Amino acid sequence: MFIQTETTPNPATLKFIPGREVMAEGTVDFPDSAAGSRSPLAARLFTISEVERVFFGSDFITVTKRDGDWRHLKPAILGAIMEHFTLGLPLFESEAAAETEPVYEGEEAEIVAQIKELLDTRVRPAVANDGGDIIFKGFDGGSGTVFLHLQGSCSGCPSSTITLRNGIENMLRHYIPEVSGVEAV
């Protein structure tokens, strides 16, 4: 098994590509070892002392480090990922309950559908290339604010604020006049 690595815009995060599907659907972010306990792979990665965050994408895993040098951390991370997949272990011990999303009606439902469409077709593919994901969390029709959750390499990335303001916010405002701003949650 050959696992490729790629740098991300976040210098504390490295993207690992095992050459096979990681998540059949969606993404999962483990911000700490307690959250990672439901996944044997995430739990194993968190046993490496400098691992701070783990994220699973469709065909990649991103790992965020606290400190240390990637030259020293990378072999242990590669070993954990390789062993997990070669042993054929499950990614999760149990499925988590899906998070419920707010229900929108009328004009707001149409606006939310447009927001999600733009995020899914224009933003998420680009962000996935950088080892992260952006999840729609809500829309406040009164203020025109879109709430998004940054995951993977996007979480804590020095350029994430610029991406939100100059990239995503400007695009959404251009296509959807009802959007006035974007906030990370």
C-alpha cells in the first residue's frame, strides 16, 4: 500500500491519501481524542502525542499537529493509516446520530437551496483539494448571514478568514442578493 502526502494551506495540517475510499459519504471531523474514540483509526492516530485533530474526507485523511516536525511525525502517522487499512478494520465502531438541520420554509427555503448548491458545486470541491470541508450550518434571513463550519485543514488555518470573507462571502453575495455576510461557527 502506498500512501501519498500533500501539504495544505494550513502549515500545521498534512493531507494523507491512501489510494482508496475513506468515507463513502460525507466527512467527519475529530477535533480531539474524545471525539475520535468512536473511530479505531482516529483513536489510533490520537495515540501519537503531537496529533491534535483528525479529519476524514472521501479519499483522504488530514492530520493537524500541535508542535513538532512533520519529518518525525509522518512515519508514525503513515504506519497507523497503513496498518488500519491493511488489516481491513472498520472506520467506525458505531454510527453517530445525524445532526438535525433547521427547517426553512418559503422564500428562505429557496435561498438556502441556492446557498447549498453553490457551496456543493463551487466551494466544497476546492476546499477538499486542500484537505478540508465547509459545512452549511444555517441562514438568518433577517440579517442575511450564512453560518458555516470549517473542518479539516480549514479549521485553524491562517487563511481561512480570508477564504470566508474574500472568497465565499463575495461569491454568495454576488449570486444571492439576500446574503449579506458569512460567519464561521
